[in-house]
Amino acid sequence: MLYSHLTLLMVNIIETVAKTTVQQSARMLVADLPGDVQIGALFPVHRQIAGTEGCGPIWEQYGIQRAEIALSTIEELNRELPFRLGISIRDSCWNERIAMEQTIAFLRDGVGGQCSCCQRAGCEKKAAPVVALVGPAKSSTTIAVQNLLQVFRIPQIGYSATTTDLSDKEQFGYYLRVVPSDVWQARAIWNLLKHFRWDYIAVVYSAGNYGEKGFEELERLSDDEVCIAYSEKIKSLADPEDFDKVLTSLTSQKSRPQVVVCFCEGQTMHQIFKAQKRMKERNSTTKGFQWIGSDGWADRLDVVDDVEEEAAGSFSIRIHSPKVDSFDSYYFRLHPDNHSVNPWFRDFWQQKFKCQLTVPKDDLETHVCSGKENLTMNYEQDPKLSQVINSIRVVALALKALYNDRCRENDPSGPGYGTYRNASSCADLMAINGTLLYKYMINVTFVDQFQQEIFFDANGDPPAWYDILNYVGREGFRMAGYFRQFRSGAYHLNMSDDTLMFYDKSNVVPESVCSQACQVGQRQRETVACCWICESCAEQQIVNYTTNQCQNCSLGSWPDANRTHCLPLPEEHLSGVGALVALGFASAGLLATGLTLVVFLHHNQTPVVKSTTRELSYIILSGVGACYAGSFAILARPSFASCFITRVLPPVAFSIIYAALLTKTNRIARILAGSKKRILTKKPRFLSTFSQVVITWLLVGIECSIVAVGLLSEMPRAGFDPHYLPSRLVLECSSTPTAFLTPFLWDLFLISLCTLYAVKTRNLPENFNEAKFIGFTMYCTLVVWSAFIVLHLGTSNKALTMSFSFSLSASIALVLLFFPKLYIILLHPEKNVRASYTTTKLIRCHFGNSQGLGDSGKHLSSKTRTSTQSLSFSTATRTASVHIGTPRRHDAGTQTDGVGRFSRTFSLVGKKAVDEDVLRLIESCRKYQDEKLHSSVSNLLLEEPREDEEIGTLLADSIDTSMRTLLSTVARPPPARPATNSYSTEDGFEQVLAPKPWSQASPAQFSHTTLAMEASFLPSAAGLVPLPSPSTSSSPSASSILSDRNPSPPPFPHVSDEELTNLSVRQLNQRLQGQKREVVLQLKQKRRTLKNRGYAYNCRVRRLQTQSQLEHENARLVEQVRNLTDAVYGLQAKLQYYESLGCGAPGPAFYHPAIQHVASVAPPPHTTHPSLSQPQPSVGVVQPTALASQLYPTFTSVA
């Protein structure tokens, strides 16, 4: 009772797990013949779909024929048995999972039906329990099913599974079979090899229990007469490419085995033959193999379908299974109309004859079965039908013996003594004990209808009997011999050699050569006395011919050429062409760095060197030199000292370079940001050279701290490069990537900040473009470092990678930061002047450009620029400026343009003066900001036209801007104007007469005359009145103007101006030897001034020549100016009139209280546009009321 309850519980658990798949699967059809005692059978009715767990087409031989032979055998046995035997047939689809589902269905139906009777009295059984199971066919599937059945103590008998594992009764205690174990098949193959003296073979076996166990048994049988040279495992459902690889491996063997044993299933054997066919198509000279197949092939014709030529001459093993002649007549009589027991038969019929038994009336395309189809078409009997018959007969005979022993009336006093009870009333037959039934089954002995004696040994295996078949191509299989085991245990191989065919289509037995001489470095692995396999020893091993073994050489030694002795290895370090090139690169870099330093020191006081912040430049040069010097430590023989320097010097050297660059770019960025502020209340901090140097060394100190921590965590040491071990002992500085690369993270941080500041300061004025070079340096450095990190982690030659990367990074900094300055210092000394760092490309006319502090001192206010009037004519490399006007205000609240504004501001806050290079950069940034100012009421900016820009367009834009300015502002009354050389036009405007200075002056006087003329076009500080012509006595001369801005040095009677201009720098230095320093400096300054003036003179001559070509366009432009001016002042007169009406009384307009705080603005002065050859008339400042009276007299009367 306890056993029944436990069984029911286990079945319920299994049913719960598999219920959905079992009950809903279309595969759960059952061919059922009911009886008093029911047995089960698993046949592969459907083929397996490759790569899936689904069922494919119906399998006629393995499925339909085996099911029909089982049904017919049951009908025959029921004529002999005292009870009725039933059978339930299910489909396994040649798949383990599906077979397990079907087994669970057997258990559920049988145990459930039995239990329902046990729980209620008088109930009827739903289904007889399955007392034994026949099948399945596949060895691996059989093992899975047996693991489940033995839990329920249900015996299982196999008709096809031959794996050796099933002979182990400790694991499979309820299994027996009517086919011999593969142990005997392996022995049969082995005897066949020895019969033909094939002592050198290869083995190919299919993956799985069947092939792997068969190969293991072949290996176990290896002796002195036969040896296995090569073995390969292949999956049954592998891709064709995998089979091609197996054949290629067999062909490419140095000692090519001629005989190949294939312990495979039939489909695997078929794919191997197809691979051999493809190989011959690729190379017709490829020699074939002598194949020996196992019983997975047997005599199946589908294995050799379309590969007859490749399979011809092969041998196969078949379990002795005579043909069942009586089955053919029974099978041919079957028809869907008279056969309903087999639920798959109708589908099989339709599949085989490609027709449909039932078709809808409206379907006219489907082929309807005619009823005249015959199963004899393409018929081939399954070779294992006799095994199916014998397995069912074993179960039937065991049940009959159990019935005779358990169901006989043994009570002498009772009625019917000695008679047999009805099967339904025999409790031992209705509730069979599986253990008891297995004992009856294993003791069954009989001679079958083919005169084959069937009995079982202790492992449940029958005696072995194999047929040796020889496939001869189109003629099919021939019986070549047999291998048979007797009851005594003896076995015998019988072969008929007269009618055999081998792989070369002849009857000559081929040879399989073995024991070729082994090469140097190979040992002989003896499988048997007659044969060995040559195995290559590892690279670091020698061959001991005494013991025929491979021996390892110790670390630091390597085998000699003959691979018999171990020789010590010499220690190596990095050398060769690569190391020499790296050292040459570093040496050239050190030399270039030294020469750069010498040049800078020699020209330490020149503007080029000063503009680079000399102290930071020298720090950068020291870092660059240290980077080059690090390559010598990196490429030196590894030791503690060299490894220590390799770990310390490169990161510190890079931090020196990039810390100085970061400090410099940060200062430039702060100066540029400060130049945008028009009011400064305090001096920017940390702009002095001392501060910059301190900040630089503080940043370097952080790097030193990081390096120190890294050294304490992992000290440097010399070791052997593992990439070359054990064949070479290459010394290197051993360190983990983390310990080596961590210090460079700080350098990467500095590089990133430098790059950021370089981007922010990329728009500095043209001659202060060091930030651009710093930006180029950072971009190139980032690329080099990115490549260095990847190469350092991925390459084996780390020292060479480090050397080139570090030297390349230093070279980038040296070339981009210092070579442009060396170019100016050495090749163009005329550019090494301060004027080269204050140029601008814009021609500007400023009407005020200063801002100051408020007079009250309580708050800051912006004042309109009225104290400075400047006119600047600029070229690409030089600038000459004339500043004309009233003296500058020297109160503390005024900040003027350029250096003076910053100097006074810094004096205001009580700080010391800024460095000279900083002042020059500040002045340049200030001018750069001025150049970016747009034209406004207080700043009229006339830009120099580009070559591709029309003069008229530029002039029209300037006039349009002036009109909008006049309409949006009001003018204050003009003061009385002094007499000038002018004339009145018919429009009422005064025109200033200005003679052309270049038509009267000599070239020597040209610059002064031109400057005076240009200055005359600017308004005065008081009344914005144009200056008189240079011919008038009231106008200041250009010489006095220049002397006011740039005082001339004291005269030198022994050196004239012409001689001073023509002297070279070297000649001048020779002439000035022994002079005082003040005299030397003044004379050099005078020489630079004379050269600059001469260069400006030449530029202006070229410009005036260009202007003369545009005179024909000036007349039209003058007319346009006049018309626009008329319109402007007409609008102004109307504005005055309406203002006077708004105020209630005539009088000066523009003094309305709402607008009286607006600064008065004068009309545009008499100017000369760069594109005009003639000065244009200036519109005089006219009192609004007077202007209205002149142009519109009626307005005055009305007012």
C-alpha cells in the first residue's frame, strides 16, 4: 500500500510538470490493442528535424513497419497465451525529450487507472497498467527512459540500443535487450582489422553515448597488432563544413591512415560520404579511404543514397537479423480503409503516395488517392524487424511463465484443483510486481523462428552475432562473413575473401602504413609493439630517447638544435635598430632643446623672448629636456636605478611642461577677460612672474606627491618580460599598468585644462597668438597620448613605445612653442621689435574711448570718450598713430587706452607695476576689444574695406549708420569756429579746402605732410572743428605732434639719420662699443623708429596709388553723400521745429527737460575714407534754429 501511494505521488508530480506538453501535443497519438495485460512500445514513427526538437515526416522503415510488426506479433501470440496480451504504441520521434513525454504518459495512464480501482470497490479499470516497455531504438534515448522506468520498477527490453552502459546493472537494473552490446561489436571490428592486417587506422565516432562508448571500447582493445593513429568526434547533425574539416584532417595527416573505422549512426555515415564526394570534386587526385562502418549503417540503403561511388568497397557491421518473409504479405495487404488501429497509417499513406484521401468538393487542385496505390512501391524491409519480434516474444514468454506459476489453483481441497484461474481473477497477473517480472524475463530461453538461440547473461545481454557486409556499389551489399559468440563464451570470425571489393574497386587488400620515423623534437608514443604515433614535444622540452618521454627545460635554459640537451639562455635587454632610432631621436631632441635655450639666453632682452614670459619658457624647456633625457633611462639596461628613473622622471617632466603651460594660458585668459572690462577697481592677482613660477612649481609638487605614493605602493624592479618567456630572457622594468599609468593621470588633467584655456584664448590679437600654438600643442599631445596608452597596454615592447611617445610629446611642445620664435629671432630680426606685437588690421577713427571712475568716488560711472581723438593707419606688420587733441586728464578717476590706462589703474590701488610682457599683452587685448566695438554715438568706426568689397556699399552703410544716430540723438549748440580755408556750397554747407600733400611735398617730407593733412580732418576737442591746412600758421605741424607722442632721442653728431637707417645690427653694435648704456638704447630706439617710418611711408605710397584708381568713382559717391546729408539736416530742422512747438516758445530746441541729460553730438567731421582720393566735404555744425531758418524760412515765421 505504501509503495502504491508513493508511486501515485511521484506520477502526479511528473504529470504536473509535463501536463501541458503531453496533453496538448499532437504527437500523443496511440496505437492501442487492449488486453488483460498491457505492454508499451516506443518506435520513431516520425523522423527528427535537424537542430530542433520537433517531429518531421513519417519514417516508414523505423516507424510504420516496426509498429505493424509489433501489432501482428501480438495477434499471433494471443493465439498461444492463456490470457489476452495488449500493446500501446507511442511515437518517440528519435528525440529524448519526446520519448520522456511519452513514457510519462504510459506511467500516468497505467498507474492512474490502477489506482482508481484500488480506491473504490467494484469499479472498472480505465486502462490496464503497462507492465513492461519495448524500445526505444536510440541508445541515449533508452538510457533516459530507463532512468525513469526503474524508479517505478517497470522492466524495459531493447531491440536496437547497443551502448555498453546499459550492461551496467548497478545503474540500469531493469533493462535487458535482444541485441548484443557494443563491446562485442568493437571486438568484431577488431578481429576484422587483424584479419586483413590493418594495423594503422583512424577512428571517427559520433558524439553521444553510442559513438563515444564504442570508441572507448576500441581503444581498450588496442594491442600489439593494431594501433589507432587518429581519432575525431563529430555530431550527427553537424554542418557539412564540419564533416569537410574531418576529411581534411584525415587527409592532411603526415602518416596518413588508409583504413578508417566509423563508429557512427547511419546519418553521420551518409554525411561523411558526401564530404568525401565534395573533396574529390575539388581535387580529383585525392585518394579515398577504406571505410568500416558500425551497425548504425548496417545495410541501410538510405546511407549510400547518391554516394554509391564513395561508399563502394566499404565494410559494415550488421546485427544478425534475418529477413521476415511473412511480414511482406501482411504489410502489402494494408490499406487505410481496412486498417484503423494504427493512427499514423492514413498520414503515411498520403505522404508516401503524395495524395489526399479526403478532399473538399471545391478543391480541384489537390490530388485524390485513387485506391490503386500499392505499398510495394520503393519497398525495403527494416533489418531490425526480427529484433522487434524477439523482444515482444521475451515479454510474452515471461508473462506466460508468471501466469503458470501464480495463477494455478493449488488448494487440493478446493474445486478446480490444478486448473488455471481466469486472468482477470488472478491478482498476481493483474498487479504484476516489476521486479518479479524482470526475473522471469532474464531467465527466458528460446530458439526463434530464424533458428537463433536467445538467452541472456547476468548483464541482460544476448549472445553476439554479427554479419560482415561488403558494399559493392550499384549491386548493393554482399555477405562477406560473420562474427558469432557461443554459449561457452568463445567467438569466431569467418570471412570469404574471394568475392570482396575494396575502396579502389579491386580485390587486392590495401595496406595501412605505420611507424614512420619521427622527426627532431618528436617522441614515439607506442600504442602497440608494431606501431607508434609521433608526438611533438613542446617548444621548451627535449626528447629523452631512453624513456621515450618529453622533459621540460628549467627556466633560463632552452633545448639545443637536436632537442636532446638544455642550454642556458643569455640575458637580453632592448637593443637593435628600434632602440638606436629612439636614442637618436632623444639625442636630437636634447640638442635642439639646448640650442633653443642658448638662443633664448642670448636674446633674453629682446621683445620676442620677453613676450613669452621668459621664466616660464625656461621651465618648459627644462621639462622638455627632462622628457628627452628619460628615454636614456627607459632604453638602458633594466636595474633598480634605471627603473626608478623610468617611474619618476617622465611623469614629473611632463608635469613641468604642462604646469607651466597651464599657468601661462590661465594668465592669458584672465588678462583677456580683464581687457573686456572697461572699469577696473583693482589689479588682477597673481599676474607677476614670481607668482606664475610659484604656481607652476606647486602643480609640479602635486605630481611629485603622486609619484611618491606610487613608488611606496609598488617599488620599481627589474624582471623578465613574460611575452618572451621561456624562449628568451628579456630584461624589463616590471610594474603593473596601474602603478605605471596612475601618475600620468595628473598630466592628463593638466593637458585637459591647457586645452580648455587654449580654446578660450584662441581669439587673441594676431601678434599675440601664442595661445593658438599652445592649442595646437595640446591637440597633438592628446592624440599622441591616446595612442601611447593603447600601445602600452597592447604591445609587448613597452620600453620602445614609451621612448618614442615621450620624445614625440616633447618634440611637439618644442617645435610648436619655440621654433616660431626662433624663426623670428634668427631669420627675421627686423620683426623682433615691440611694434610687431601691437599691430591691428583695422583703420579706426575713435571719438572717445575712455572710461573712468565717477567724480564722487562712491560709485563707478561710464563716461563718453571725448578726451582722446586718434587716427591710426595700419598695415599687416606696422602701425603709425597720431594722437591729436587736448592733453589727457591726469585725475585718478580716468582710465585711458593702452598701457597708460592700466598703469594708472594699478597705481590707483597701490600695487607695483605689472611685468612688461603683461603690459604689452594687456595693451594688445585692449586694442583688440576696441577693434570689435560697433559704430555708435560715441564711437564712429570706419573699417578698411576688403579687396572684394565695393567702396560704395561700405560708404552707404556708414552714412546709413550716421543717419540713424542723428535721428536718435540731439546736438548741443556748436561753439564759434575759427577761420579756415573753406567755401560755402549752394546747399549751405561749408567745405574745407585741403591741399593734396603728396602733390607738393618731397618724399622726405611726405610722412610729416600726410600726417598733418590727416590730422586736419579730425575735430578739435573743444568744438570738433576741422584743423586748418598744414599751410596755415595756426595748425600744429606733424613733427610737433609726433614729438609729443614719441619724444625724439638726443642727437648724435657722429651718426646721421641716413647712415643710422642703413646700418645693420652687427655694424651698429660695433660702432657703439664703449658707449654708455643710455646712449646705446636711445640710438637703437631711434634706428627702429626711422625704419618703421620708412616702412610706413612705402605702405602709404602703395595705398595712395590704389586710391588714385578710384577717383572716377568718387564723384558719384560725393553726390550721394550730399543728397543724404540734405535729407539728414532736413529731418533735423523738422525735429527742431516740433521741439520748439512742444516747448511753447521759440528758442533753442533740444533743451527739453526730458532729454537735457543727453550728451550733445556733433555732426560727422570732414573725413577722408580709405577708398577716396579726394577729401569729402565735412558737414559743419549748424545751430538747429539757424539751420531751420536757412532751409525752411516759413518754419521760423510760424514759430
